[in-house]
Amino acid sequence: MASIVNPTSLFSLVFAILSLSFLCLIEAQKGGFSVELIHRDSLKSPLYNPLETTSDRVTNALRRSFNRVHRFKPTSVSTKATEADIIVDSGEYLMNISIGTPAFDIVAIADTGSDLIWTQCKPCSQCFSQDAPLFDPSDSSTYRTISCSASQCDNLSGSSCSSDNSCQYSVTYGDNSFSKGDVAADTLTLASTTGRPVSLPKTVIGCGHNNDGTFNEKTSGIIGLGGGDVSLISQLETSIAGKFSYCLLPISKTGESSKMNFGSNAIVSGSGVVSTPLTKKSPNTFYFLTLEAVSVGSNRIKFTGSSFGSDDGNIIIDSGTTLTLVPEDFYSELESAVSSQINATRVEGPEGLSLCYDAESEYEVPDITVHFTDADVKLPPLNTFILVSDSVACFTFSSNQNFAIYGNLAQMNFLVGYDIEKQTVSFKPTDCSKN
């Protein structure tokens, strides 16, 4: 049993910024690189709202988390146009990148649940309000539109062909927000924490000329970090040997920054590392793992599966979803096991969180271990209970009708590494403030 007193602020490992500038691809190939991650509610974040309370931020994070899961519905993942079910306001991170020559800085939602990199562009027939200037492709000497016959056009879900044979994209999100425009190639630049720029020539992007909806005015598009062909990760794959990792800080570290690592910097090794296979399933945007069971103390509860299947690839790991979501029947058994081992006063929590306790008194929570194939991940209280107000702490797992998602609260203070070539995800308990 692990002791917990007034649980650390765990609310929403929500938005973060990958601070980036100019890079040199050769440097990335030689030694890898890392970028800064800034929590959305950090003082460093452009989305920081000093008027919000801790409770406000938790409530907003939970709302985004539950909205976000609509895109994972089985009816969605079985279709080609999977991006159509993403909720725009559900992204958990921001990314600062540069596009074009000379470089033009943009801020976009970084989304592990989508693939296309797109930004608002001039001329814009309809654009949502944004604080920063729009990208003007005519100012970039390296900007080129992509023809309908190009493989990059074929690889993009929902692409179409214009009258001049240029490739077009159209994405519509779950709240009816949308973006439409040209599929193009241009130089993408990122800034590593070493200050050495990495340049990615001929990166496939979407140049949005018709965009509207519930986008935040401090952002100008979306950066796809999924597993599809046109995502940033896939376009970087050769130069980074298919490796990337991140280490997410607890929200209490408001003045510090996390990191996202690429290439050799992303190798997860040493004592305590466990690795589990990635499973290739449709759509390839999502990162599927296989959950076998969850243990509460010595009580091992077999995972009964989800709409993704009861065997391989039955859970998605997603850094953009706050909570860990499991099917209702399994959750009921899990909650019962957890509550039976906690001697504390149960109280009512926010909507969607059914196991909550009075956090003003000392109590113990049981050890909880997530059993993926070949990888047992032991979660400390930091990962399993979230302080939703000054006096209430709630279990960070919740029920969902059918499918399962391993959310970012369960990933805090773990170095989480993806190896696309070896098709594995690795976990290493880590103090992310020192990583």
C-alpha cells in the first residue's frame, strides 16, 4: 500500500508546447534531438489563464477528455476518414514550429490522434480568428503544391482533386469545425533544446484557405503526431530511426518544462524499463497496445476487451486524453477492487468520476499495476488519483461504453518511448523534472 496525504495536484496533463525553431537534419540523424514541452496551464503557456482556479482547470480538462473520445468510436475507426470524428477543442498540447523559407512561426494543436499537419493560409476565403498573422505561401521560396497523381495525395485520407490537378484536403471535426485547402510541401523547422536547428525539407502540409469552428485564437492549425503516412512522426521516421519519446511532468511543476525526444535521444534504457508490442490495426493513426489485466494489490482483474477486440490491440495509448478509460463492466469490477482497499470517506466528484474521496484526511491507496503484454507498469498514487479541488481526490480511471484508452495522467513521471521500427512502446519510471 502507498501512503497519500492531500494528493499532489494531478489534474489534466493537458496542453503543452513543444518549443521549436530552426534545426539541421544532419544533426538529428547523428545524435537525435529534443524539444521543450510546456504544460498548457504553466506560466510559460500562451493559454495560461490566471483567473482559472485548480478546480476550473480540472473541470475543463475532464470536459476535453470526454469530448475527445468520440473520435475513437468503433464506427469511426472502421472508416477511412477517421479525422472527421476528432473534437477540435480536445487537443492536450501545443507545438511551436516554423514553416517555409524564410521561416514563418506558427502555433498549432499537437494531436497524437490525427496525421495531417495544417495551418491557416493566405488567401483565406473563410478563416477563424487568430492572433498571429496568417502564413502566406507566396512568401516561401520552398513552397510547392502537390499534384493529384503524387503518392502523398494518395496517402491522405479524404483527399480530392481540383480542376488544375492539385491535391486538396478536407477535414471536418466532431463539433462541425473544419479546414479545407491545398496539400503542399514546404520546409518545416524545429528547434532542439541544444539550440541546433533541424530542417525538414519537402514536408507534406495542408495549407488551409477555408477554416472555421471552435479553434483557439492563439493557435493556427493542427500538427498530426499519429502513425499515419503524412504525420510529423512518419515524415521524420528515417531521420529519427522511428524513435520518439516524451516525459510528462506533474502539473505541480508549473515553472518547469517537459521534453519530447527524437532519434537517439528517444532511446529508453536502463533499470526499470518494460516494453510492450505495438499492434498494427486500422486506422494506422492510433497507437494500439494490448492490455491483459489490471492488478489492485494482489487482486488481478482480467481485461475483458473492448470494441477494438479482446485480444491484440485492445487499448489505445493517447497523450491527448486525460483519463484512462475502460469499458463499463471492467471498470465496475476495477472500482470495486480499489474502493474495498481504501479506508476513507467517499464524496461526490465531478461528472464522469465516480470514485472520489475526502482529501483533507490522510489515507492509503492500493498499488495498481497495469499489465500490458510483456510489460507490467506499476502506477504510484500520483498516477491513479487526481485532486479535483482542495478537498476532493478522484480515481483517474473512468468508464466508457465500449473501448479503452490509456490516458496521460497514467503516463506522468514515466519516460514513454515509441520505436516504430521495432513496433514497441517502453515505459520507465522517471522524475521528469530531471529528465
